[in-house]
Amino acid sequence: MFNIRLKDGSERQYDASVTGEDIAKSISQRLAKEAVAIRVDGALWDLTRVIPSQALVEIVTRQDPEGLDIIRHDTAHITAEAVKELYPETQITIGPSIENGFYYDFYREKPFTPEDLLTIEARMRDIVKRNESFIREEWPREEAIRFFKEQGELFKAELIDSIASDELITLYRQGNFIDLCRGPHLPSTGRIGTAFKLMKVAGAYWRGDHRNPTLQRIYGTAWATEQQLENYLHQLEEAEKRDHRRLGTELNLFHFQEEAVGSVFWHPKGWSIYRTLEAFIRKRLEKNGYVEVRTPQILDRSLWEASGHWEKFRDGMFTVESENRTLAIKPMNCPCHIQIFKQGVKSYRDLPLRMAEFGSCHRNELSGSLHGLMRVRAFAQDDAHIFCTPEQIISETKAFCELLQGVYQALGFTELRVKFSDRPEKRVGKDEVWDTAEKALMEAATAAGLEYTLNPGDGAFYGPKLEFVLRDTIGRDWQCGTLQVDFVLPERLDATYIGEDGEKHRPIMLHRAIFGSFERFIGVLIEHYAGKFPVWLSPIQAVIATVTSEADTYAKALYQKLLELGIRVELDIRNEKIPYKVRQHSLQKIPYILVIGKKEAAENTVSVRRLDGENQQVFSEEDIINTLIQESRIP
């Protein structure tokens, strides 16, 4: 008798051995159709594997995150099978699932073309129709290496040779194609469905090392249903329209050039957005008890060695030599803030101390990873560090979460997810210190009412963190805010305060940011709003456009009044027809177009056209001024 316990607490008994597929069918045909894999005592298994008695089993469906990952990984295998059938000389390497899809890396002398992708995708659909079984096989290591070498698959043989000697070697066969893989996979290719599409080809280095051969990476997307695929492709179309790099040029906000790779040239309109955003967050910080500081750009390597950054972050730092000393341009502000904290004696009565800086930082990102404002080398963080006692971690976490949520809501972001990232492989500090830090942050997150998902191994090298992920208007996620609990840097840099007992204690250091960086966050805002910023944030809030030169005097007087009231306004008295002017300013996404003709000039009124599509309205001069003052106020 085989006893199977299900995740919901129920038990099922079977006379003979069963597979995950058998269990799904015994529950319902609908579940059997949706099933992708199973968890057996927490481990993901193929549906076709025989389950041991007394196992705890969970059915993974197409709609589960793990199920979608398996569909995508299956589709990557089908991509490789199609490529090998069409271009037998190609060598296969790896093909994981990734966010929104998958990729597979190939070694081939001749580049893949867009036409090749169409051919490969058509062959993939043939393979799905064949409904080939995915068959799991366990192989001796040397036999697997020999097999792939004989097939001319040298990259795959190298991969197997690098696997730990005590790890099981599993291969998956589908039709005449066989690949190294831990699995799991669906029972057959037909179960994947046809909700997939190949997207593009890019270059990649074998094992991510530029000294190794260059591979061709085919990217694809795959989904559980055709509707999900259609929604995703529509989202991509919207994203292309909203691309901040294109809008940055069209709206004259910023540019990049080769002489300053990864650094932004802010134009007046773009810098207006930057300064307004800075004023907005500064106002919020002041209300929440933060003090603002400014620290140096270049510091001796000895400070970075003491903090641990030199060991863990050296490759990401720019350095300079001066007077036989090695200096580093700061990639982050935290060691500098500890230096300010250490000036003078601090008491427990001084805590919490919330220290903010819009600090200019530089990181030596690889040129191939740079992407407009979203990934740069020179940036400014909305950085702050809270020095507190252990007892204050919960209250400070709650206060920060309230501040962060208020900021995001004011900027038009209503959906927020939270991830808890624990200790990474490369870290500083003892395990018991990490145990304490992770426990403290989890307790604080719970007390703050946060629901979070676990993100194992992705903490900072000095402490665990919460990551706050925004969802924009077209459904894309952006990780921006963060809160990190740090027991390590205050110890390494010898920061202390005098406690109630009169003894020295180490402060706890909370690293926190809301935007992350101004550059990236502005890129997110541009795409979120598609360049149509709310009035208070818009670089030009209104333009006065005349219909006739007879209205020029009144238009100039109104322009001057608005300027003096702090409204960002332009005056257009060119000898052009008004439809041309309106269209031109609408393309620049200016929220208010104030049209003045002979009649308006005589009556001290304006005809108002709003970018949001409202019908043209006539306002008195007083009403339009009051409206602009109200909507231009920083929230």
C-alpha cells in the first residue's frame, strides 16, 4: 500500500506505485490537464517519476511560477532540438528559463538571421505537434562525457566535466535529441502548447568570460496560455512606445555620448525633472526627521579595505593614483556616513539618527550592460542610513515603509511587492551575526504589515535586505526601494554610542533608499507616464500660444505673472497658425496650452487645451492662475 500525503493535509492510498500524473488524474481530469510537475518532499520532480510511499506531494500547475518556469525551460530544449535539426553543425551549450521567457546559447560560425528565427520557430511548432516524450536518464559521468564528445558537443562535455563528482548526471531525451539537464520536464513536447515566440539573437561569452568563445544567444518568450502571450507582446509594443531613450530625445531631456560612457548629459528640461524630484523627496525626508549631509567623492583605499568593499566590490570601483596613494571614487555612501557618525561621542539619546545624502556615485559597470538611464556608471542615490539601537529596528522599519509607500503613491504607483533577500555566498561577518540580522529584519517586516516573498542569497554582502518592487501602468515590475539591516559595517569601522548603562555599544545601521538612483527612477517615471508627467513634475507646465499678434501684449503680461509665481511656462508668439502651434506643443507633452486670441485678450481670459484630452475650456485669468498654482505645487 502506497500512502501519499498532499499539501492540503489530505491523504490518498494506492495499491500500486504511482506517479505524479496518476495522482493528478485521481483528483480530477482538469488538474491532470493543468499539471506540469510535482514536489516530492519539497523537491521538484517530473510527473512521470514513481513516487515513494509516505511522500508529501504537491501538484505544480501551469499557473504556478514554478510551472511557468518549467514550460519555459521545456521550450528552450525544443529550441535546441529545432536548431540541431536545421543546422546540425551547431554546438549546443545551456538554455535556462529567465524572467518572461528563456534563452539558449549556441556555438556556430555563421550568424543566425531574423529569417532563421522564423524557420526555427516553425520547426519548434512541428516538434510540439510530434508530441515527443521527455525521458529522464541517469548516466555515468565518463560515459556522458564520451557521448557528447563523440557527438561533437564539446561545450556540453566540458559542462559535465565541471559538475561536482558526487552529483548525479541526468540527461533528458526527446525524439532524437538529448541534452544535459537536472529537470524536471513535462511528460511530452505536446503538453507545452504553442504560446511561445522567438524574439531576438544576441551575443554572449561562454560561461560569461570574455576570454572564452563567443556564442549566439537566441531569446524567446513562453507562457501558459495564448492570451498571456498576446498580453505580453502587447506590453512589449507599449514599452517600445514608452522607451525612455526615445522619449528623452524627442522631449529634449538628456543624451549620452561615447566620450562619457554610462554618464548622463542632462538638458534643461531633464534637469528640471531631476531637481523637482529632488525637492519632492527632500521635503518628505525633512518631515520624517532626516538630516542631510554631503561627503567626498574620492577616498583612500584604506577606508574601502576596512569596510570590506575593496575585497567584495573592487571590480565595480573606479580608482586613481595620486602621490603614491591609491584612491577610489565612491561607489556608495555608507562608509562615509559612518565617518560623520563617529565625529564626537554619541549617546543612546541621539538615536535614531537618520542621515540622508543625494550622493553622487560611480560604478564600473561593463559597457555591454549599460542601458540608457536604467543602467549607468555615474548616478546619484537618494541614499540614507539610520543609526539606531536594536530595540529601534522595528519602529524605524515601520516608519520607513510608511514613508516609502507615501512617496510611491504620490508618484502614481499603487501596486507594490516586497522581496526578502537573505545572506549571499560572498559576504562579510559571522554566521551568528547574519542569523541575528535576518531574524531582526523578518520581525520588523512582519510588524510593518508587509507580505513578502523569499529571494534566497541575494542580500547585500554586509546584511539582509527588503527589496520593494513597483508595477508600472503597463504591468512591468521595477525594483527600486530597499531597506538593509547591517550589523557588520559599524563593527568593521568601529562606530559606537554610549548606552543607558554608560558602556559603549555598536549601533545598528539601516541602509535605505526609495528611488534607488535618480537616473534610473526618472527613466522608470518617463516610461510609466509615457512622457506625460503630472503638472507638478512636468519640465514645462504651460505654454501660452497666441492666435494673432494683437494678443501679444496680453500674452506677455500673463507670461510674466506666471513666471513670477514660479510656474514653468513658455511663450509662443511666433507667426504660425494656431493648429500648428497646438500640435507642436502637444507632441512635447506640455500639460496646459493656453490659447489667446483677440477675443481672449479683450476679456482677460484664455482658451485652455489640456494634454489629457479634456475639451477646450475658457478660463478667466484669475482661475487659470489659481489652477496652475494648485497643480504645480509639489505634493
